[in-house]
Amino acid sequence: MKGIIMAGGSGSRLRPLTCDLPKPMVPVMARPVMTYSIELLKKYGIEDIGITLQYLPQVIEDYFQDGSAFGVKLHYFVEETPLGTAGSVKNAENFLDETFIVISGDALTDINITNAINFHKEKRALATLVLKRVEVPLEYGVVITDENGAVTRFLEKPNWSEVFSDTVNTGIYILEPEVLSYFKSGQKFDFSQDLFPLLLEKGRPMYGYITEEYWCDIGNLQTYLQAHYDMLSGKVRFPVPGHKIGENIWVGENVDIHPEAKVEGPCYIGDYTRIREGAYIGPFSVIGRYNDIGLHASIKRSVLWDYNTLSRCVEVRGAAVCNKVDIRERVSIYEGAVIGNGCTLKPRVNVKPDVKIWPEKVIEHGTTVQSNVIWGTRFTKTLFGKNGITGKLNVDLDPRFAVRLGAAVGAELKPNKRVAVSCDENNGSAMLKHGIISGLLSSGVEVLDLGSLTTSVLRYMVPYLGLDGGIHVFEDKNVDGNAGIHFIDKNGGNFSPAFERQVENAFVREDFQRVAADKILQVQSLFNVPLFYAKALTKSVNADVIREYGFKVLLSTPSRLVASIAETVFSDVGCELHTAESGVPFGLEKEQYSLACYVDGNGEELELYDEKGKRLSREMCQALKSFLCLKANEKKEVVVPYTAPTAVETMAQAFQGKVIRTRTSRYALMNEVIKREGNGGVFLLYADALAVLLKLLEVLAGEHKTLSELVSAIPRFYMKEKVIECPWGEKGKVMRWLIQEETKGNNVVELFEGVKVHHKDGWALVLPDSEEAVCRIYSEGVSEEYAEELTRFYEDKINWAKKQ
């Protein structure tokens, strides 16, 4: 049997550890991590090994050479351009003339390969995926298998709402050579995204072997440090290099430890390293070769590579230090920090948690480094949420953040693209807007400042003006002191998740261009955009029909701009509009109104009250909007989120129309609408609360009905929603358990998003939240009592699954 080690990765998420080093060469316990993959294969008798290379291939070839020093025979296969995981292995097709195992050169594992091979042979599989159960599966391919181990479904790097298991793909495969015949040489092809779905579609025998043994994908600094901790604590069945001199203290050759130094295990100290008087080496510390640890220096739970000099009273806590770093007196380096090759930190420098310093930088005396120097990753969480970015104004979202964000967006859009930027009336929003504009300009993007708008207006204007995107900054009225940022693509929809990830990667690494000074473009300003948009809204309805009816409407909104647009529009269609202060209860009983409404500050969300003062539920507002879309759409199609009530289908049948259900994200909904409708017309009903309100008045006037009469004509439905606390580490397990339990019964189970179970008299959907440590239960039943019963039933199931 032959082996193939994939070693082409650049390790961008590990920078600056990997600035000038391929990811497989990153040291674990002072040895390149790929060494452990080679030794694992050799342990199980696999000594003929191919290595696929792409990023800095010569570094790997120079170190491992022909493999004879490791007791194996190595063959190198270099990609000129990235071919994907399967494409890189296809590059070695002539070498792989028998059953072979694929393993990653940048993961640490001690799995029993023999057991996995035996499983592969017993199942007569074409492909066997080695699987592992993990707490947080977001960074991996999630896989589900049946009782016999056959793979039935998988999804690469899902978000929480898509997680249906905690069983993930380790990137270790046992394959028959035949799998390489399913695609062409030189074609970019991925195992998990392309080949395995193809094999599943063709019904080829593909199985999942679940291992309980150790596996760690070294994808970021946290997992990199954890791999060392696990080696030192004995969780990995590889020997720690060197020899023991005390309780779990391993040292290399010619280590010099002063009698007055204190060393506590488990720890490792590499060849020719010197530990001076009064120094302290704490548990779970790994120090490479030729380091000089100064007087009274203190190192805890950190990894130091080779040839570093630490002066007097240096403190290193939970950090990583690369090669040839000069750390002067009384420097402090805290958790999550990384110091790149060849840096100099002068006396009394203070490196704050999670700060990354790129190679060859000099940090001057007494500097407190609170953000990354040139490149790096300071922010450990994802930037984008369900609908843009939110955070504390002038804390999380400050001017420095805004400039970097603008530069990151500009870097991904590329120079000379045209972007509109707007904000609400809040001074803090304007501050962030100007920061974003500066960042965009620095990357060569042309900026149109549209002034004070709402998100809904910007959605309309970006495609109308033929721009490449838009950014809107606003005060988040739901959370005191918070701000939000919405991103609009060229069609008026949201940025795609893939584009968000690209922006996020550019942001955290500060990996973006700065154009020459003479290439910085002038900001253009457009005026009277709200008035222009108000006129466009008026044209979207039959104003004469509304004018004849003589509506009297009460509006409440926290936005002066929304109120101003509404006043213009309602005046044009002949409606009597009264405005109330935001937050003041509607006094409908004091004066007769046709209806009352609340519109949020971004002009997107609509809350309705009928002529009797009765508030419509959120679900009823959704159903009513669907009814209006069906009325307005010539094709009689309506797009709704997966959580919408089945009453929408009933209404669509009455129109002889069609319902398109999407995932619950704003991007998924808007993308589907734009694909079917384009911008304008029906699109406005999905993007703007005032457009919905106008269309509602048009329908009420045309049918000579009150709002309560129109609502009574909508099919009755009963829905419930409940939020259940569920720790991040439990979500995958809960979803896997639910699928296993529900598929045993007679109920129909859908895995389009979350787990949706159809019962005789209703349905329930369990959806892991992508931003909070909760799961959401949506249920619909033939009665309110049955909907509540379904909710309680699945609440109990979730709570029980968490305890398993």
C-alpha cells in the first residue's frame, strides 16, 4: 500500500508563523509537523510515500530529501498552479497504482491506520473517509453516515444553521486508484467539495470510519498551541523528543539549566538552550534549540522556536515566538500573541493578547502594542453576522476598525470599482462612514457619498446607479450603544458568504493594497437621493386608486429620514399621514385611523396595527407581505424563508402561484428575489417597509376592505418560536442525535436547514443559531395548543440530547 501526504498548504490562518514557511514545516515539539505523518505511515508499514507540494516546495524537499533519513522513500509532485486537494493527488496518478491512503501534512494524529484499512476492505469501499467527532464542527466538512457506515450526506464548512452532525471529515482517506478517473488532470478539483459529492451522486461505495483516536487539525494559533499541550500530556501516542531529567521534563542535547532556575513539567527544552539564573519555565512550555532565556525571565504555556534571545525579566504567557527574535529587558507578551521571525522588541514593550507582529519588525522602547503590526490577526471572532457587522460604537467599531474594513472591502473589489457609502442621522455612524470611505480610497476604489439614507434606499440606489457595491452604517436601536454596518452587492442584495470570508481574511491579515498617492480618487457626493427615492416609491403603485380612497395613517419611526420620505410619498398619493413619537403607544382609540404602523430606523421592518388598534403578529405580517407579493408578481411567485407558515402555500394555490423557500439568512432571501425579479417593482416589497405599506394601501383601496377584513381572509395558522440555550460545543451533537432519533420514526425529516420534522398535524424546525449559543425551535400546528405542544416536545429532546 502506498501513502500520499498533502503538503501544499500555505497556512494563511497561521500567519505570521507561516510567512516564509510552508504549513507542514511548522514545528511541533521542535520537529516539522509533517514528520509525524511520515512516522505514522512508516509505523504501519507504508514506506513508499508521495508528497504533493505547491507553496514553497523547495523548503520541504531540502529538509526531507529522499526520505532515507526517516526510513522511507519519498516522491515529490509539485503543482505549478493550485489544483485543489483531489487535483493535487491526481498529479501523482502514475505513482498511485494500488490502494492508497491520503493524509494531511499539517495535522497531528496517531490513528490506527491498520484498523481503518481493514474497515475499507471489509466494506469493499471505493473511498473511505476517516471521521472524528468534535465539539465545534464549523471549520470542517460535516459528514453523516447510516448504520452500516455508508456516507449519506456531507457539507463543507457549514454555518451553525446548517450543522447536522458533530462528525467531521479529518482529511484522511483510503482510496482505490479508480477514484482518480472521475476527473481530468490539471483540473482544479477538491475531495470534499467536488469528488465525494460526485461519488455520492453516482451511488459509488463510500464509507465513513469513525475514529476515537487523537486528531488535531492545526489551523490556527489556538490549535497549534493545543497540539503541544496534548503532546506533553500524553494524549498523542508519539514520544516526546529528548530525554527526561525530572517529572515530565524533557531536554535535548547540551541543555544548560542554572541551578537557581526553576523548571516545572510537563515541558520540553531543545538542544543547546540555556536557562539562566532565576528564570522560570512553567508547565506546558516548549522551547526549541539554541535559545537563551535570561535572568528571571518567565515562560508559561508558550512555544518558542529556535535561536531566540530573551533578556532579563521577560514574561511570555500563552504565546508563540518564531526564530531569531530579540526580546529585550522587561518585555511582556500575553496570551494569543505571535512574534514573527527576526523581530526586535526593545525594553519594556508590552504586547497585548492576540496581537500578531509580522517578521523583521522593530518595536520601540516602552511601546504598548495593542493591534497588529503590518499584518496579523487581532480579532478572533468572525466579523460578519447574520446581516452585516454589529458591535459597540467607538469600542468594537471605532475609526481604526472602519478604515481597515474599508481597505479590506476595497482590496477584494479591486481598484477603480465604484462603491456607494451612506449612514443614518447618528453622529457616530457618520464617523464610521468617513473611516470606511478613507479605507476604500486607500485601495483605489471610487466612492460615492450618498449622505444620510436607510439600508432600503441604498439597496435600490446601488443597482440603479450601476455601482459595484454599497455600505451603510447605522445606529442599532435594539442594543444601546451599538452600531451596525450593512453591505450591499451590485444587485442590491447582501454580500455572499464567500465574499464576506474574503473580506474577513483580508481584514484580519491586513492583506490589502495601498495605491500610489496619485491614484487616490476624489469622493463624489450625490444630493437629494431620499427625494428621488420617494418619487420611485410613488411610481411603484397606482397612486390614483389610493388617492380616491382617502386613507388616514398613523406612523411611528425613530428615523427622521424615514418620516421625511413617508411624508413625501403619502402626500403624493393623497393620504393623510400623522406621525407619532417613537416608542409612544399608538392612541388609536382617540382618533379613527385606517391603520397604524411602526417602521424601524433602517426602513426595513414593518409592524402593523389595524383600524381597531389590534397589533398583527410578526408571522401575520410575514403572511400579509407574501399575499402582497403574490398580488404584485405577474408570475405569481413569492420567496419566503424556511420558517414561514404553510399558509403561504395555501395563498399561492389560490393564485395558482408558486412558493420558493430559502434559507433564513438575509443573503439567501434577497439573492433568490433578485435572481427572479431583478431590482425594482416587486423587489421593493422585500427590501422596504414603506413600499410594503404603500402596496397594502393600494390593495385595500382596490378591494374596498379594511385591514382587519383583509387579514381575516388569510388562512388561519398557529406558530410558536422558542429559544433554547445550547453551548457551542453541544450543537453538533444535538443535531446528530436529533437526526438519528427522528429518522427512526415514520415522520418526514428535512435537512434543508437545521432539522425539520413533519408530523401529522404540524411541523417543528430546530435551527442552531449562527451568532448565539442557542438553538431556535419553530413550530406550526393545527391549533395554538398543538404548536405549543410540539415546541415543548422538542425543547425536552434538545435538553436530553445535551446531557448525552
